[in-house]
Amino acid sequence: MPKSILFCFFACVIFSCQSNEHEKEVVAVDSLRVVLATQKNLLRSFPADSLEWGAHQVNEQYMLLVNLTDTAHGLPFAEYFGMSKSMLDMVQWQTDMLSVLSKDEERLNKLKVALKDKKRIDSGGNAITPDYVKECVAMERVHVDSIGVIILEQYKTGIQAIQMVRWMSPIMKKEIETIKANQE
């Protein structure tokens, strides 16, 4: 009896110590999932409310200026007034990117499951070979890195746009007050 228990113990140890043939790739996919989750958190903290506020401020200032004068008076501020649309486009971009990141997460999860379960074919019907796995992980890494660069760049652009509105708002209010005073 003791020999059979000892045999079962060693069998369990041996089988539990066997590594998955794609263990490194599973770790790489998990690492990409962590990076993607970090990017998603950054994207969720994107200043969408402030961008919408800024777009509203710019539109309001434009309408006040146009109502007081002709549109030619606003030409020196054309770039500033054009920011309204780009700010709203950034808000839409954030929503679209959250959807893209959710699809990326799903794709990485499916790849991880296929590798851990030692499947021979992935969810797309592709044969899971060592070369295929390396290629998938490399492509996913490039994709996740490029998404990260885009998110950081867009985040920076959004913050700059909000700062521009905060800096320009007092100038525009002063301009509008001056026009009102000259018309009286």
C-alpha cells in the first residue's frame, strides 16, 4: 500500500511539473493583456468631459462673436474656433478606441486559452504551430505598442486643446466685451 501512495505522489509531481509547450508564449500573451489593461485604464481616464466643455466654450464664444460682428472679425481666431470639431472628434475617438481595445482583449484571451488548452487549431481555424504562435505574439506586441503610442499622443493632444481653451477664453471674453463696448 505505501508503494502505491508513493507512486501516485511521484506521478502527480511529474505530471504537474510538465510545462506547456507554449508556456513562454502564454506568459507573453499575459504580459500583453496587462499592457492592454493599462492602456484601457488610461483611455478611460481620457478627459472627455473637459473636451466637451471646451468645445462648448469655443462654440459659445464663436456664436457671441458672430452675433456681434461679421464672420470676418473671427478670421484671426479661425484656428481656435476650429478646435471645437476636433475636440468633439477626440471624444468620439475615445469611444471607438474603447471598443477596439475590448476586441483586442477578446482576441488575446482566445489566443491564451488556445495555447493553455494545447489546442491544435485557433478560433480562426489556423493551425497552432510554433511558428504561428511566434508570429501571432509578435504581431500582437506590435499592435499593442502602436495602440499605446496613439493613446498617449491623443491624450497629450486632448490636454493641449483643453489648455488652449482655458488660455483663450479670457482673451475671447475680453474681445467680446470690447466689441460690445464699441457698439454702445
